[in-house]
Amino acid sequence: MALEQQIQKDIMAAMKAHDYVRTNAVRAIKSAILLAKTSEGGKKELEDADVVKLIQKLIKQRKEAAEQYIAAGRQELADNEMAESAVLEEYVPRQLTPEEIEVRVADIIARVGAAAPSDMGKVMGVATKELAGLADGRTLSTIVRQLLAKQ
């Protein structure tokens, strides 16, 4: 609940500072929280971990939109999406670098006893739990696949 309260305070501060990029980004978080709370079967109160997952989803959406804008030749819109993404990233834990992910995945492979690419499901199950919020799923699966291919 503390993260949700911090977001509410940050909305007010961004509005007072007339920082439109920050205002829009933080309002998007607030909107996602409200949607999650009011959705059918949704929780009435969200934990900080749930809010972080929502924010990560918003970051991914912003980055994908920026890629599409760049492909369409709309750099000014892509810049806006990337600026909002940078604001959103302030609310999530620091993402691991590919090298850090590789070290952790190698440790998980050793613990699980994976020896072939067919063991990817076993490794991914453990890796996604241990690295939740610290690594992107696509990057994680790519690294797991590479390391298992070397086995």
C-alpha cells in the first residue's frame, strides 16, 4: 500500500511542477491500479508487488509503442513514450544486466540438474520465480535457452 500512496503524492507533485510527462506517466500507474482493483475478480487492496507488476507491464507497453512509432517515422511520439518509460522505471527494482542474469541462471541450472534443452521448462519455472521483477521474461528465456544449448 505504501507504493500506491507514494504514487498519489507524486501525481500531486508532478502537477504542481507542471511536469506533463511525469504527470501522464504517474497517472497511467494510478489508472492501472484502479482498473486492477475494480476488475471482476480483482483484489480490493493491492500489494506493492502487484503494483510493481502493473508498472512493468506499462513500461513494456511504452517501449513497444516507441518501437512502432520509430518504425512509422514518428520520432517525437517515440521520444515521449521513452520519457514516460523512464519515469515509470523509477518505481520498479533495478533490472539485472544480461551478465547478472546469466550467472543466476547458471546457478539455477546447476541446482535443478538440467542437462539438455528439454529441461527448459524446469529451469524456467524456478528462474521466473526467483528473478520475478528483476528480469524480463523474453531475456530470461533467451539466456536459459543459450545456456542449456551449451550443456
